[in-house]
Amino acid sequence: MMSNIATILVAVSAPLVGQWLNYHDPAIPRTRDGKPNLLAPVPRASDGKPDLSGVWQVEPTPADEMARLFGDVRVFRVLGDDVFTFSKYFLNVLADFKPEDSPLRPEVAERFRQLTANRGRESPAANCLPPGLPSDDAGPLPFKIVQTSKLIVIMYESFGGHRQIYLDGRKPPADPQPLWLGYSTGRWDGDTLAVDSVGFNDKSWLDAFGHPHSEDLHIVERFRRRDFGHLDVELTINDPKMYTQPFTIKFNELLVPDSDVGEYFCAENEKDRVHIPGK
């Protein structure tokens, strides 16, 4: 498994945070010394709902927990890619399960074990394909939320992807054309945004280790802005074809103030695949 982490890091670029360095957003509350006050109250949109707008990046899993789960990953640090800036769920969406308690169906688990030897060659990211969900939410690259009363757009730096979350009461398509990021509809449950996503293709992985999903994947995300600088995310995965039960992961996003998402075009000057065995 440790060798797989090295392959994973080859396919992950350094976050391009810190754009527009000379621009200080006047909407950001600040302390007396001019620094962003990330503990300020939650901002509100014109309709009174919490305003989730901003550039967000996942809060890293503590180093001691990463070491406990994955061993001494320090040896795989590379310039711009530090595994200790990752969420454990980006690497392994089943990180909270003991191996004997894994909800992966036995026949799927066997295929997953067979994949291990070829994981580097078959990784969507290593082949310049989108990582999908929940990797885009829990991954190390930032994303930007743009919120209106009827539509929320999430712009992922990763592979230049984007999602549209419709808040206008529409239902998902009855016979959807499968998409990498699915079809998302949302509603407000008090101050929490609940997002239902269906209509995925089966080409992406749930995490960097390669846990699969089918086209029946159903993801429910719950976003709650705790204060100005912290966004709590609860994400439930339900895929009866692949897993014996739904399971939920929880992680936090941190605001990246006075910044923006950068460009990420995987095929531009791409030099990773030649270093992956079998490519």
C-alpha cells in the first residue's frame, strides 16, 4: 500500500493557492492587525441563508493519525506535495473501518485486491481524468463556492471541474446521461445545505487508493458554515451494488482568504505518466 501512495502523489499537483496576492477582499472581517478574522460570525446572503461563498481547502488529518493509518509516509514527500496536508479520506474513504469491518462487498473486495498491482496505471488522475466525488471535496486542491438563491456553483481547481447545485426545487433527471460529478440538487435544512447527487458514471474512484463505485452511487453532502473560516462537511455514500451499507465521513474545510482557485490542466506539459510502470 505504501508504494501506492507514491504513485498517488505523482498525479497530484501542488495547490495553487495565493492567487491575487495584492488584493484584500473588503468583505472579509479582519482583526486589528489586518489579518482575516476566521472566527467571525457566519456571513448571510440577502435571503438570510448562510453564505457559503469563498475559496475552501480541506483541513489536513493530524500527522500522528496519518502515520497510524498509513505508516511512515514522510518518505513520499515530494516538492509541492506533502501527504501531511491531505485528508485521510482522500487517500482511503474507508479509513475509519477496521479491515474486517469493511462494507465493501466480498466479490468487489476481491477485484479491489487484484487492482492493487495495477493501481498506478489505472488511476483516473494518472490518466488525466477527473477524480470525481468525494475526492474533489476531500482532496488537497482548493475549490471555490459561488452562491445565489437558486443555484450554487462549485469550481474545483482540480482538473478545472465544476458542479452546479440547483436550489430551485427541480428533481434529478429520470434517465440521466452519466456524469463524472453527477447531478446535484440542494435544499436548506435550517442553516445546513443538504445536497443530493445521483447520475454518476462508474469511471471515477471514491479515493486515491481506488475504492470503486457503480452508476447507482448516491451521495448526500451536508455543508454547515460553523463560522467565517470553517465549513463542516458530512458526506454519506450509498452504493448497494458495491457496499453492504451506506457509510458517512466527516471532515472540515478551511477558508483560504484573499485568494482564488488557479488553473489546472492535466494534459498541459504532462510528464507524470512516463514514470508510471506500464505506461
